[in-house]
Amino acid sequence: KTKDIIERYASLPQLPAPPFGGLDGPRVNPSAALAANTKDSITILSSNCYSYNHIIGNAAARLQSSIVAGNDDAQALFLRSKDGVSSTLAELMRLPVLSVVEEKLLIREELVEWNEVAHQMMMVVASAAKNNAIKKFTFSEIEALHAKLLAILDVKSDRRAKVCLKLKPNKFIEDQIRAFAVADEAFICPVAGAWVRDQCRRGSEWMVKYRSIVAVLKPDASSQDNSVDVERITELLEEHDVDHLAVSFPVEYDHLESVRHNITQWTNAVHQIVLSDTLTLAERCEQLTSAPSQRPKGATAPPGDAIELWIRAFQWRLELQQGTKIVMDQFALSKTHHSPNSQVDGAGHQDMLRLIRSVLAPLIIEGQDFLIADDDVAFGPFLTGLMSEALCSIHTTNARSLIRKRELFASGLHGKAVSDRINDTEADKSLGSCLLLTRRVFWLMLFQCFFVRLESSIDFVGDVSDAKALLSLCPRGLDVLTSSFMETKTKEMRLRKLIYDAETLQHASSAALDQCAILLETNCYSHKEELRTSLLRLSDIQSNFNSMELAVKLLGKIDTRKKLNGMIKGLTWLVNTFAYGIFFNPCENQNAIGQIPKSSHPVVALSHDRVPFNNLRDLHDTIPLTIGSQWKVNGDCLEGEIVRISIMVKDLWDRANLWLTKAASMIPALNYEKSDHIQSDTIHVVKLDDLNIL
């Protein structure tokens, strides 16, 4: 500004010089008078301005040199230090004018001082980490340090505000100072600036997560989902404890720790209710019922619907105990009217069945998943349909929704433990074996439906594996009841015998069929007795098939009866051909057994042993296969010996028919009545020879 004043003075125009004077004095030239009065002031200003420019220019040159990248000489490094900045500022501050260089150095001084504070914090944190300790600063300290850095860079710090208090704002100069501040940070505090920014960012993110949790935990939270996974709180607490986070939130941390403790304590209490071995079913239900009202704010596990499902499962077990007690009491009352060794029969049976239906039917439908004792039993389509049929037979209008095991297992960490408590056989004994009794009732229902299907259905879709699965489900170990309508031993023995008969038939028929197949690969004429014995054995097995209709139905998919019938038909026919040795005499043109002869008309050896035509017709009409490219009967491949003899019988039959046709064409001519005129057609000897050949 001083320089501007001097330059402006030299360029001022001269004032006009008309005659002018005072009232009593001489006339004076105004311009000369003004020049005389300002001569000393301008001279002084001009001299000082030259001295100020020299000092400011020198400082500006050194400052410019210190912000050159890669310049690490002593003068540049000194000016980047606190002492260097202070000495240069002291020189500039003696001047009566405020220069831009001085403003820039004031910014650098603030950055240097800020860097010292930030660097000291970094060293404290690093030293603690080196000693396997953690040192943190409160978020307010880091946040204030970060805010101070931003104020310096934006030339809005408190110190600059005091310096520029009486100065008129100049946007151009402020932009220069701001640009210098941003650039100078890279020289003065690059590491500390990055560290403070990073810690402030981490701390802000942590606070955002904390506030999101607190917003849910507030009593007046408007969100419908007011639960927080305890793992989320644990992760946030662990994130606070890591060493790369130098920011601490003592109040917020203690708050989260308290919330986690309350949630964990309540969750463990609920799990203890399920896992405890000292609580009864009634006590479990009571404590689980009161647990939701004590749930701390934010607890998610176990969820409310899971606890409700657990309560339902335990209550079902209690109701089952009460229901079976009613049935047992009624049974004991019925036995008092009979002798000790007699059974409850007739009308008493019907009364007991009605009682079981009214009391246990809703419970059987609701807890059907718990009535299958063996979870490893594979339920195929047949058993699944059988179970549905049994449940439909006792369906009631007051039946409740099902308690599914899979839903119980998926309900939480201890869902399986709830299922184990319900299926505990030792605990069931102390409760009067109510679960075992209900399983017996349910199994008897399945057994009845099984045999109803087996006895009435023509196309029974079950098999031996289904019968075995049903047998494996039979509950054992209950000796309390002896009433015949509750007795399972006889039913179990019946089912076992049915399975045994079916498997015996299958094994016997398979062995017999395999033995016949081996025989048919040999010269059967040489093993006639063995073949007849095998045929008798197959006939006996076929008789067993006819007498064991229920067991045979379990083999329906295997189609053993069809194979037996086909083999018996083929062997019977083959045995009938043994009466005519013409089919079994060796022949030169005969191929190996089991192969189709190469000639279209296999030659049969001429022998005195001939087959009567009617017998040949019977053999031909009962051939057990259709001659062609595939040798099959009823869909099953026959063995080679039957195929070979069948081809020979058919060939002999075709040639016999050919001979009859030829002979029939000649016999009318031989029987022609003699007349006076000569017969025009004569029989040549060669044609008779043809008959001999045929």
C-alpha cells in the first residue's frame, strides 16, 4: 500500500495556479505550496518502502525455495522448522506493514505447531503398541485436532482472525493464502495429517454404527424391528478394541457392554431352561412363558416365535401325559369288572377305542412327528400315504396345527434339545410311558391301514422294504397294558412272517430259476431227470405263490410269478418233447445248442421213430415262444435248448404240412373211377418219388 501511495503521488496532476493570496499576504502558488508541505513525508515513505521491499522479497524468496519439491538444503529445512519460521516472522513483524509473505508464514507456523501436537499423539500410540499395550485418545480430542487442521487450511483459524481483524477482506489474497496452506501441508505434516484424518474417519464410522444401535434400543423407537443381534454389538466392541483405532468412546463403549451383558445373560437363562436336567416339563413351560416379558431391549435370539414353538412342544407333551392318564385310568376301571387274567373285549373294546379317539386323536395329529421313534427310517411314497390315511381316519374338527420337527430344529441353537427332551425315554418312564403308549396306538393304526390295503387292493404298490420299515417303527418296551386291542406282539409276529414268506418265496424262486437256466444251457435230453425234478420244484413254488397271496403282493414289482409261469410252461413243453427221440438224435447239420440253425430247413435224421401227426400238431400249437428274431415268452428271454427244439418242431410241422398238401393233390387222381375213355392226366413215378423224399 505504501508503494501504491508513492506511485500515485508522482502521477498526480498539478493544481491550477491562479493569483491567490490571503487577505493581507502575497499571492501563493497552490501546487508549489502542496509540494513543499508533502516533500518530507514522501521522501520518508519512499525510503522506507525500498527497505521493506528488500526484506519482504528476501523472505518471499526463501519461502518459495522451501516449498520446492526435493529441495532439502539446510536453509529450506530450517524454514520448515518452528525456529526458522519464528525467526523469519520476527523480522517481518518489525515492519509497519503486513505482507502476503508474512501471512503465509503465519499459516506455516500454525501447521508446524499443529504437526507437533499430532505427531506427539502418534508417538504415544506407537509406543504403547510396541509394549503390547493400547493407548487411545477420546474422539473429542481427535475431532478437535481434525477441525483445527481444516480451519488452518481454510484460512479461518483463530490466530489468523486476530491478525486480519482490522484489514479489509481481499478475496484474491485469501485465495493465495488458502492455496499455499493446502500445498504447504504436504511439506510440514503429511504423515500426521493423514493419520488424524484416518482416525477421525474411523471414529465417525464407529459412532454411526453405535447410534444406529442406540436408535433401535430407545424405548420410544418407532421402528417395528427393535431387535439387535448380539453379534452386531460384539463386533462393534471388538472393533473398538483393535489397536489400529486410536480413538476411544468410553461412555458409548460402557453402554454397549452393558447391553451385551444383559442380552447374553437373558439368552443363557432361556437356554438353561431348555438344557437343565432338574426342571420338570411344567416348570419349563412356566419359565419359558415368563421369559418373553423379561427380554432385554434389543435381544433377538432366541426369537419370540421360537420360544412360542418350544412352549407348544412342551405343552403338547404335558397334554399327552394327561390324556394317556385318562385312558389308563379307564382301562384300570374296566379291568376291575373282569378277572385278573381276562381281557377287555366286545363292548369294552369299542368304549376304549372311542375314548382313545376323543382324547388322543387331536394330540396324535398335532404331534405326529414325535410318534415316529426311529428318525433313520426312510419314508417312501407308500409309507407317507399310509401315514396320511391313518391320520385322516381320526381327523377331528378341533385338531390343531402340526408341530414339525424340522421347524423345531430350525428354531434356534437349542431347537434339537427341545426335541430330545420330548423324546427322552427315561423321562417318559417317569411319566407313565405316555409317549410310548401313544406311539403304540399310532403304530397299530398304521398296521391296520397296511393290511387293509394289502388285502383289498389288487394293485398293491408297497413292497418288502415298506413292510420292513413299518416293522422297524413298532414301539417296544411297554408292558403296562395287556389289553388285546393295545397288544402289538401278535401284529409284529404277523408282519415278520409276512416279510419272511415274501423273502423266502423270492429267494426260492430265484434259485430255482437260476438252476433251470443252467440246465437249459446243456443237453437237456441227457439230464431228463434233473429237468423233471426242477420242473416239480418250480410247480411247488408256484403252488406256494398261489397259497401266499399277501406275501406275493409284496413281490409285485419284481414280477417273479410271471417268470415262474413262463419257465414252467417252457420246461413242461420241453419235457413233452422227450417222448420223441427224433428231436434229440445227433445230426450232421445240427448247430450248437442254443443257436439258430444256419439252414432255413434244418435236417432231421430219418428214423423209424416218427411223431404222430396229431402229436406234432399239439407240440407245435403249444410252442412256448414266437419264432422270430427275438426268442421271448411273456417278455422274458428263454434259454437256448427251448429255442432250438422249438425251431425243429416248427420246421417238422411245416414240412409235414407240405407233404400233406402234395399228397392231397395226388390222392383224387389215384381214386378216379375207371371209364371207357382214357384218363388224360397220368401220375408219373417221379411224383411218387417226390412223396418219398418229402
